Amino acid sequence: MSDLTRLTVIGVPSSAGARRSGQEQGPHSLRRAGLLEHLRTAGLQVIDYGDLPLTAFTPDPDNPKRQNVERVKAVNDRVAAAVHEAATGDSRLLVIGGDCTITLGVLSALTKSAGRLGLLYFDGDLDLNTPETTCSGILDGMVLAHVLGEGDERLCHWGPRPMIEPENIVLFGYSEHGGGIDPPEIERLAESVMVRYPMENVRGKAAAAACEALRYLESRTDRILVHFDLDVIDADDFSAVDVPHRPGLPLADAREALEIFLGSDKVTGVVVTEFNAARDPAGVAARTLVDLLIVSLDVTT
């Protein structure tokens, strides 16, 4: 069980798996907005592992179906090593990215520990494309496929295959009409036993949906990782992401669900991804995100 008063923070400033630069600035922007200070004020004992080396997106025309795959692998090798070192005892993890491929490195470390691991995939997309089905070649859109052991071998080599059993994965908040899900992903989803909470079933009733999803995973697993991709939030409330989604979850719904998820001592960590700080020059979105994380992690509420 996780000690909700202890938090280990790792920054992953990488946009290697993204479609543009900007996400690599996320950890620095959140630190500048006072994330660690606010966490400590909220009563948390914060262990800061600092930020890993910065890796920015660059075009990769030589690999149109798996752009920057070697750089993504290198980033995730570093992530896995850092999480393996940091994830000791009962301290909970907060991994701040960074594009959402960094969840692969986190999972690769966590799956080496004992116990059944579950995944709450709190994301506006499905990320079920593979190099064979993708139109863009952006690995950000293939994360869950690689968790399931499908895709490029260089990103499927960590730990068991699949990394998480499909029945221990909950998809929460995805929007089929938000502009980021391709037909092959819908087809793949139809064949899967992963548990689904589409955006339409969460919007306006986030607390009930989050409690139900959490109870399901708590009943089946020993530990749970929350993958929190900020593009799950409606673009009218939070647009500092690579691909803003309309419709998406209102910010209040996202906050409510995240607070419920992080209230569970079975949640071993949360990976925060997709914040593009280059789209937030005044730091407004960074402060919004810091407030969201503080409310969700605050042990005094």
C-alpha cells in the first residue's frame, strides 16, 4: 500500500514521442509554477529526484511509421532506471512529463516488482495505433498498443508481454469524437476486454464513474498506476496540449475523478503527460495544472 503522505517526484522533459516540441519544457514550467513548494505546504513529504536529461522532438523523415523510435527507447530506458531506483518503500510516484510514451518506462520498472499491477488510462485518446495502422507515425499515439505488446519490438522488450493484462486496464475519459482516435483503434478496441468509460459516460457524473472504475481495479490488482494525459480535458478549459480535444471532460470533472483515483492507497503513482509548455507562455496553464495536482494529492482534504 502507498503512504499517501510521501511522494517521490521525477521529471521527464521529453517530447521525443510527440508531434512537435514543447512538452519537454513541461517539468521546468511546473517547477517554476511552484509545484514542489505547494506539495510540501499541502502536508506531503516530497522526495525530489530532479529531471532526467532533456530530449526534444525533431522530425524523423527516415522513419515515417515510427518516428524517433530510438530516441523514445533511450528516454524510456532512463525512465525505467530512475523509477526502479526511486520506487522503494511505500512512497507514491509523481512522474511529470513529457509526452505520454514515458508511461512505458514507468510500467517497465513497476512490472518488475511483486504483485498484480493495474492501469487507469485517463486519456482523451486510445493510443492503440501501431506502426502498421498509424497515419502519422507519432509514437505518442501508440502507447497502449505497446503496453499490450503490439508494435515496435524496441518498445515491447521491457518486462512481461503484455506489460499489463487487458482485463486489468481501464480506459477512462476517451473521446471518440474529439479528433484524435483513428478507425483502426476503434476496431482494435471492439476486440478487447479492456474496461471502458468513454467521455460521454463520465461527463457530468465523474465521481460515480471514477468510484466504479477504481473499485473494479482495486478488486483485481495489488497496485494501480494512473496515466493522466491532459488532452482528456476539454480544450475550452485546458488547451496547452499537442492536440486539444473538443469535446472533452470539463476541468471540474477531471479534477473530481483524479482526486478519487489518488485517494486510493492502492495507487502506486501517477504519470502526468502531454502538457505543452510552449503553448503556455504566460504560465496560466501551468498554474492551473499545479492547482489540479495539489487538490488531487492533498492529504489534508
